[in-house]
Amino acid sequence: MAKIGIVGGTGYTGVELLRLLAHHDDVEVAAITSRAEAGRRVDELYPNLRGHYDLAFSEPDAALLASCDVVFFATPHNVAMNLVPELLAAGTRVVDLSADYRIRDAALWSRWYGEPHASPELLSEAVYGLPERHRAEIAQARLVACPGCYPTAIQLGFIPLLEAGLVDPSHLIASAASGASGAGRQAKVDNLLSETADSFKAYGASGHRHLPEIEQGLAEVQGGPVAVTFVPHLLPMVRGIHATLFARLNGTTDLAALQNLFEERYRDEPFVDVLPTGMYPQTRAVKGANQCQISLVVPQDRDTVVVMSTIDNLVKGASGQAVQNMNIMLGLPENRGLTQVGLLP
Amino acid sequence: MAKIGIVGGTGYTGVELLRLLAHHDDVEVAAITSRAEAGRRVDELYPNLRGHYDLAFSEPDAALLASCDVVFFATPHNVAMNLVPELLAAGTRVVDLSADYRIRDAALWSRWYGEPHASPELLSEAVYGLPERHRAEIAQARLVACPGCYPTAIQLGFIPLLEAGLVDPSHLIASAASGASGAGRQAKVDNLLSETADSFKAYGASGHRHLPEIEQGLAEVQGGPVAVTFVPHLLPMVRGIHATLFARLNGTTDLAALQNLFEERYRDEPFVDVLPTGMYPQTRAVKGANQCQISLVVPQDRDTVVVMSTIDNLVKGASGQAVQNMNIMLGLPENRGLTQVGLLP
Amino acid sequence: MAKIGIVGGTGYTGVELLRLLAHHDDVEVAAITSRAEAGRRVDELYPNLRGHYDLAFSEPDAALLASCDVVFFATPHNVAMNLVPELLAAGTRVVDLSADYRIRDAALWSRWYGEPHASPELLSEAVYGLPERHRAEIAQARLVACPGCYPTAIQLGFIPLLEAGLVDPSHLIASAASGASGAGRQAKVDNLLSETADSFKAYGASGHRHLPEIEQGLAEVQGGPVAVTFVPHLLPMVRGIHATLFARLNGTTDLAALQNLFEERYRDEPFVDVLPTGMYPQTRAVKGANQCQISLVVPQDRDTVVVMSTIDNLVKGASGQAVQNMNIMLGLPENRGLTQVGLLP
Amino acid sequence: MAKIGIVGGTGYTGVELLRLLAHHDDVEVAAITSRAEAGRRVDELYPNLRGHYDLAFSEPDAALLASCDVVFFATPHNVAMNLVPELLAAGTRVVDLSADYRIRDAALWSRWYGEPHASPELLSEAVYGLPERHRAEIAQARLVACPGCYPTAIQLGFIPLLEAGLVDPSHLIASAASGASGAGRQAKVDNLLSETADSFKAYGASGHRHLPEIEQGLAEVQGGPVAVTFVPHLLPMVRGIHATLFARLNGTTDLAALQNLFEERYRDEPFVDVLPTGMYPQTRAVKGANQCQISLVVPQDRDTVVVMSTIDNLVKGASGQAVQNMNIMLGLPENRGLTQVGLLP
């Protein structure tokens, strides 16, 4: 049994890690830290965990964490980058769910996050934890930077097109929408039910922090610059991301060929599911499950391809993908602990 | 007092007409028809109308309708086109909320609606009821075809850009989302709360019936062909449309200039509201109100402009716009009966 | 035109007052105060008000407020009781939407609100603003204490039974549920969409602050002590209160007689609507409207009567009732500005 | 591996059985029938099942079903009672999720369901599938009648009080609310999102079909007649039942004693969880999980006890309890396949 630590366990990605690891056969959660809730039982804060854990939040104790085989950071940005160097030095491997190690360029990171990076020397070592792109490196990594939720859904939708060189990389469009849990468990007026239920709006269109991450990843795929217009929206629901992607096709507009391309690309991927032509993804089908479901359309057989990509932002977009990365790092079957069926209806 | 008839009053656009006309000073609802509910009080089916109407649904009686000054068709397509000729002959003016007279080309209409048009001779006479484009013709019209909900939100967002010739008309993208009331009050499994709440999906991306209407309207503005990639989505809420529009700018990418363009274009429009830069529209701000709120972004100062446009699909997207058209036709102040404030929160 | 001031205008009852007064013919909002938002336009915070008001929040200025004919307090408790004496002294009349003057017994108030009352000398003068009970006193009042949202729905449902002496007053049960807007616009984790959507729970069953207000009101009706078991619940939606009331009948269990009793009691009440037998109230029918809809059942013809009572917590449960009280105080038609039709669907 | 058949698999309890059995180690779903969808893959209708099943709906074939060890009926009432006799004769055991065998008195059944019972001779043999009351009989049963969703939540809340003789059985009150999935996957206007979202209402207060089942079960516990006033309500959400129960205490009003009583009663029950005093149940904590969470309050230390009881109507209220019964019948660990953690947030 591998020993697991979770830093920052009171947020939604923290409780989701606990949910997913509750019946994982090969790991044991040894510590979950929270300064604010230290001493409180996790199932008091999260009553869905009653009967599944006999565990309390603890102060973030360096020695305890260093005794773990793998530590997850389920924290806001700016926490992991200060603690990870010490853990790595102690031989503990790290899966960071925050944004701290996603961007390779420290200056770019600083521009978007408004402060200097605390451990820039690790940026080149950190492996971007999108298994569909970097499985081999993840297996060897000491430090994995889990992708953001939007970047997961959007990259998985564009990757096959860019790999095959089929679309204009200078004019990629991503219109995406997320459930409110993506904003985390923070006391903000903007996230009240009374402010967000029964309404829909875009936000961050002039520049969302996930944009540089998306463009970095897609530029690597393309082997050259890409420009993505990314507009996120807030859905009046708790979980789920739906990305609607638009790209201008260079040549063929044959849907069957594109469908075949996607199916081949993801044939061996356990957690990316290309739907049959004509079946559209819906977020509820992957609710609670570590799945990305993808579908393709070429409207009116014109020159624009539309890719629809859905995930649960807390699972394939965060904690599920983190567990997937951990499984790869530990040499376990990749789907261990990740066989949950989507909660539909 | 003008005498008003409503055909097909049991659907959501019917009850919404009654809500808006309840305290309209210059008109009186003389008849509301429904074969299925004939004889039943309207406030029994719609308890929000209790105390506001002493009225029952009646059989669709041609003489009664012909005695009205204006008749609204709040019906599915394929009803108005059979009854309108007779009403016009009797001197009654018609505001059709259905799709029957929106498309000028009878062959095109037939291709999308799957049947021959019953009164194609009226297609050239019918005025497209988007007051922001056709106010003068509406004033004189015998027959007004109210725009669809998506077409209203999408056209109002693209019109200033196309009029000014600022964008590539061959690659317009409209990613839009609607509340479930847009699907009407029909007993379908797909529209159950258990099927649609707490989920989000696209639909009709390969070809939605609003596409030809949108392209027809925008081509007229452009003075040449346009191609719109239109992807509608279903929101887990009752009312509201949010359209997120993308267009590639030919030249300037100066947001201030674009903002000024939109403000000028809609300065005198009572029901189109260009928000200040940085303020994003949200559907709840126009819930229950005959308003379209619009905002502009040019992300990263690149070559793509994003326009966000919101309406209440049942008001500015249907019944409110219908009343606006009626006011224009009757020479009344355009906002008569349409001063409702959006229900926020 | 009467001059109106609103203290504490950034909360939901404040914006709702503005919505209702936007087109009230006989009053004008002269000032709306907010320390936190002073100087900011009201329609920047509340975009539904765009086009309806040219008004900014101002510092709470005593002279300005004293120059108003009527001042509304749309504040948390503990604000009005400090400012009202000065306003009354200046001849301004006050409608308080907060809890400060609802309880006549200062000691009881202190027990439930955890602090001494700042102006207990006014408690006996304050008129409880339930027009269906105290219309004549309201007309003469300098200070009206608007009932809480739950107390409005619950008292209107029990009053006819207690007035007629038909039920056991020692065992009244009120199981009620409220939309999240009842908790106000405060940044609390508990009120996030991610915490409250897609879930349902009771709260405050061991003692909610509305309990002493309910029992005070019903004891006056009964002319003796009453005991109410009151369990509020939180609904995953924005607006609406539904109270399900249970009482043990002393004698008759004849539903027709009870139905007749309720219809007679509320026959002349413009804002209480007793539904026909068999028609159950639903909160959406009164959404945005100053209405209470009530229905009665005697299940299985046994000895327990069930009364269902619905209001919009922000309208008949707060701001609408406040305007109704203001109309009465100013000698205006009681329904002036309050003819909105419920937003259904 | 036991061979499992499911009759009527297209409804919500059918897909929920598939979700729960997907990774059950000791059983295999051999057949799932649906006349309407015969030949269609289950994961086409329910895309959450993609990757978990390679199975299509089949015609209801008597021989195929008879070859199963256990057959679930996930059907509306009036199906099982016609097919069960033949299956029992073939040696197949049956878990019926419908109402057909819940009521022991055939005349009473007929009164509430409006038709004669087709196999009344089995009513006395059928075991009521509430393991917390009938575990031993279930283990031996050929035919188990799974309780309804409301009856599960309500009985589990009242049982300890009645067993201990602490409350007046003639005046039990159950105010309960259910998510819309309780109404099943039927195309009815009343269940549309546009009709039910953003609203709350009671229904069936004059007589719901779960009432006789509740009273039958509680009368057995009480050892004498009981009278329950049962008012169900419809929640604007998909899953979850919350029952708020009220009973008049005969003597003690000591909450600690009552708390202890409940904890003792359910100490060894794997799927009933008595929360610590002060912690209220919320439906989201049991969403997707086979759990009933219960809490107690004695408001104001008066003579009325309030019990709050929550379940997921599709799990402990239907398919989860059905699997629990199957496990007991097959001598498997009772929680096999039922260790899902509630999906919170």
C-alpha cells in the first residue's frame, strides 16, 4: 500500500480525491492537511465520507508529508511551489493539482499569476500530467503538474486535428462552459446560488489564466505557434465542463475521415471516449467519472469543424486525472480506483 | 382599445403574451384559442394569471379572430400559414411568432421544415419583425414574421460588424445557449427535468432550423453571402439565451472603436443595450424583460472579436418582440406594456 | 410624488424595492444608501435596472433621509433600531423590512438576537405590517415593522383556522421551504451554488428567529398561547417560499366548510388568493408578484388539516409587502406598483 | 457468478441497477429487457454506461429470464404481478422494485391502484424488502417487494420511536420532498424542466399511493393502528428524498435519550447512519450512495420530536436497496457493490 498525503484537503478537489481513493486497493490516505480545519474530522465537513474514512484534517506537517510516497496538492496556486522542493528532496513524489508547475516559462507564469515563481528551477522538470500526451514521462516523474479543467477538455478536443495538421492554428476558437464547482469552495458573492442559478454568462474572455496553458500545450502539438480565442462561461450547475471547439479545416471536410482520425488517436486511451457520429456528449454522462467524451460535426459540410468535449471538472479535470497520474507513476493499472460510472440521471 | 386575438395560447409564448398584455393600456385580449383546452379558464392552466384575466380558451373561430385588430400566432410552425390568408383578407393584421413566414424562399423553407409552404404568395409581403432593422416596414405591414429567439440574439450581435464591413463574412461563428423553455411546452422525454437539469450539451450542430433564418438576415446586412457556424446548446434553466459570437476582423482590432460603433448603432434603440466595456451580459439581467444586452471583447488584442448577446427567449426572443411589433404597427409608443424590469435575483 | 429613501440598498430586498418602484406612479426614489458602494451607480451593481434608474448609491446621510416622506430599511437587523428614532423625530415615516421592530417584547427580542434593543421605547408603537391583520393601524403608523418571509406565509395560512377556533393551538406544525435568496447577498460558503444546488436540507429546526414572531402573531389571533413547531428548509432555487402547515381539527373535518371559511376571510384581500379545492399552489406562480396563494386539504377526511401557502420571499415576503404598507400609509390604492404578473414559466 | 435479469430496463431504476452492478464482483447481468428498445445497446440510451457494458436491450423472453438466478422488475406497477408466478415456478428468485407486492391486502391494493391484483396468492409470501426490519425473511425469500422511496425514508425515521412506544401513533406527520427522478422517465408535461425547475409545490396530499404502504409498515411496528398525514413535494432537482417527520411525544422530551435510542437501533445497520446531534442531513451527502442519514431535534424542548431522514430515491429508495436485498438473498456480504461514496459537491 502506497502512503498518500493530501495538502489542502478542504476544497472540492480535496474531497474529490478522498471520494476516489476511498476504495482504491493499492493506496492509503495517511494525511490530509488544512490549517483552518486542523483537528476536525473529514466526515464532519464532508458527510458523504461518513463510514468511508476515520481521518481528521491535520496541520501541514513537513515530516509527515515527507513520509508519504505521493503527495497531492489540492491547493490554490502559490502553495505547492513553496513546499514541493523540500518534498522532492525527501524523496516524496508530487502530483500538483494547482497551476504552479503547468507553465514552463517562469516569466509567463508571473505575468498571469501576478507574482514571481518560488521554485522556477523545477519548471523544466515538472511533467505536464495529460497522460494522453505524456504517459511515459509521467511514469518516471518526480513532479507532475495536473492540467487545468478547461485545458484538459480543450486540448483533448484539438490534439488530433493539430497532430494531423488539418486546421488553421492561427484561428482556433474554444467556447467552453463550466459548473460552479470550478470556482472552488470560496466565500464569494459571485458564486452564491442566488447570483448564479438560473442564469448564464461568459467571464474572463479578455484573458483567463487557462489560456497560456492551453496555448503552450497546443503549440507543442502543432510544433509552432497557435492562437486560441478562449471564452469560458459559468453554468448554473455544480459539475461539468463542455467545450465547443471550432477550427477552420485546411483541406478535407469529410466528417467520416475526421471521425476515424479521432477514433484511432484515442483507441487505446481508457479515459477518452470518441462517441459515434451523431451522438452528442452531455456533461451528465461523465458526472463523477474519469472520462472525456468527444464528438465531431462538420456543419453543412463547410470548412469549419466543430468538436464537442465533455468532462467532469472535478474528475478528469482535476482529482480523477491526478489519481490517473498517480497510478501511472506507481506502475499500477491506470484505471485502478477510477471505474466509477457516471451518475445519470 | 385595439382588440387582440391569440391563436395557440397554451404554449409558453401564449402565456407570455398574456403576461405582457395584462396591463397594456391600449389593447384588450378578446380571444385566446386552443383546441385542446377550449372552455378552460386561462388562469386554471396558468395560475400566475389569476386576478389578471377573466378569460377562457376558445375554439379557433375564424369570425371571432377576424373581428380582432391584431392576431398573434403563438403556434408551432405549419398553423399560421394556413390561417393567415383568410385573416388578412378580412382586414386583420397578423403578428406571427412561428417560423412560417420568416424565410423568403419557399423552397428553402420547405427544405428545412419538410413540407410545402401553404401560402408562399405571402412570403414576399411578410415583414421580418426585427425592429432594429425593419421598423418602417413593420409600421405598414399587414403581416409580420417575428424572428426566432436565437436569430434575434445572434443578428443583433453581428449587425453592426457586418454593416461596417469589419469582419470576414465567410467565417462567422455563433455558439449559443438557451434555457429549456425554448423547446416549448411539449411532453418529450428529452425535456424532462431529470434529463436536462444538472447537465449541458450541444444539439442541432449539424443543422438547426434557425440557421437559414440567421444567414438570410445577415446576408441582407452584408449585401452578399455569409456563412455562419451555429451551435446551439441546452442550458439547465428555464429562460434566457446567451449568444457568444466570434468573427475575424479585417482590419482594426481597436476595442474602443468597436465599442463606439455598437453604441452608436443602438443609441436610439429602446430594447438593445450596449454594456460598458468590461461588463459582461448575464441572462438573469433580462429575465422577464424585453431587452437585449450586448458586450464586446477583443481578446489579447488579436484579430478576433467576441460579441456576447443576451435576451430572454420568451420576451425579446418571442412574445415581447411580438408586442413591440404590434405597438409599432398600431402607432403606439414602442415600449407600451414593455417596461418590465428584469427579475434579478 | 412622495419622496422615498432606501437604507441598505445593495441587498436583495433593496434591489427588489427598486424593481417594484421603478414604474410606481406616485413615488420617486430620492436616495438609496450603501456605505460599501457609495458613489457606484445602482445599475452597475444590478444591470436589470439599466434604463430604469439614473441613480447612484450614497452614504447614509441623515438629513437626506429625513427629507424623505418614507424611508425603507432594507438592512440586516441592528441597523434600523439605531436610526429610526431620529427619522421619526424629523417627521419621516419608516417601513422597516428588518427584524428590529417585529417583536413587541424587548427581552424576547434580545434573547433571539443576542443583544439589547437600541430603541425599545418604539416597540409598542411599531405596527406589525401584515395588512391582512392590521390595515387600519398601518394607515396611521409612523413606523411599520414588515413581517419576515416565513412569518408572512405561515400566519396567512393559520389565521382563518385560529380566528374560527377550529384547531388545537398547542400543536401547530409548519414545515416550510425557502429559496436561497432568503439568506441574502452575503459571502458565505454555505450559500454557494456548489453547496446548495441539487440538494435539500432542513436548518434551524431547533430554533429559528422567525419562530417568536410567528408565535407572537398567532397568539394574538388565538387570544391565548400557541405552540408552533417550525422547520425551515433550503430549496435549490432563488425565490419562493412554500409553507406546508398541519393542525389538528377540534371538530369538523369538512373540507368544503374550511374552504368556504378561507375564501370568506380573504375575499377582499387583493394579495391573498385562496385557490379552488384541488389546485395546489406552486411557488413559480407568484414569482416576482405580490401574492400569497393558499390551498387546503383534509387528507383521508381525518382530523388533520393541511394548508399550503406560497409567496415570493422577496415580494409578499419582503419588498412587495413593504410597498403595500407604504401605499396604505400614503393613502394610495393598495395595489399601486404591485400589479406584476408572476413569471411563469 | 449469479446470473441477473432486469425487466424494464429503460427507466431510471433500470439504468441505476446497471450502474450499481457494473462492478459487482459476484453477479453478471445476463439480460435486460425492453419491448420499446429491444435491439438497442444500453450505452446508446445511457451514455454513462459506455465502456462498462457490452449489452443490448432484449425482448422480454420468459425462458431467458427463467434461466437467471435473480430477476429484478424495474417496471411500473402492473407488470411484475403478471410475470412473477411463472418465474417463481421456474425456480428464479425475484426482487420487485414496483408496487405490485408491497401491500398485503389485495383489496386495499386494488383500491389504490385501480385494478384487481393479478396474483394475490403471492401477497402473503412476498417479503417486504426493508432489511432493517425483515433481514432474516429476505434471506429466505423467493419474492421480495422493495419498498417505495418515500416509505423507505419515512419508515426508517419513525421505526425507533414506534418500537419504543414513545409517540402518539394517531397523529404522525410526514412532510417529504423528492427530486424529479422519482416521477420516472415518462413524457409528461408536468415533469418538464420548464414546469418544475425553479419552483416547489406539494402534490398528492389528499392521497398518495405510498400512504397505505407507509401505514401498513408502521402499524406492524406499532402493533396497532397508526395514522400518518403524508404530504409529498416536488423538488427542482434530480435525485434525493428528504423526509421531515413530526410526532407528539408521550413522555420524555429528552433529546439525548432519543438520540441514543436511534443510535442503538441502527448501530449494526450498514446503510442507516444516525448523524450526531446538531448535524442535519442533506440529500447531496447520499447522492448516488445506498445510505439513509437521519437526524433528530426536539425544538424548544417541547413535546414534539422532529426526525429528518434523507436518501437517494434511486439508490436506498430503489435500486440500491434492491441490490442490498439481492445480496442478502444470495448470502453475499450485504454491502457488495454498494460502497459508492455520495457525490458531494
